[in-house]
Amino acid sequence: MKKIKITLVKSPIDRPERQKLTLKALGLNKTNKTKEVEATPQVLGMVRKVEHLVKVEEA
């Protein structure tokens, strides 16, 4: 599987609770923190839901 790097670039303050929980599930808890994960369909779906808060790159 491919790996992707996900970086939290915007704060989840004033966002719906569901988006906050999605970021927590991805392992992103602080702004400008990066997490490298496998590009599974489940992870890509989570990224799609919070794409306005994160930056995605191929690893």
C-alpha cells in the first residue's frame, strides 16, 4: 500500500465534534503536526471529510 503524509494546517476549534473526532482518529492533535499512514480506503475517506483542515502529500 502507498503511504501518505497528513499535516494538520488549520485549527479544529469551532468545528463540528465529528470532524474533531476524525482528526483524533487520524492521530492529529496539534496544528502543524504530521502523521504518516497507509492509504487505505478508510483513511482516505476520513481525510476527505476533513480535507479543508489538512494538507496531504505522498510519502
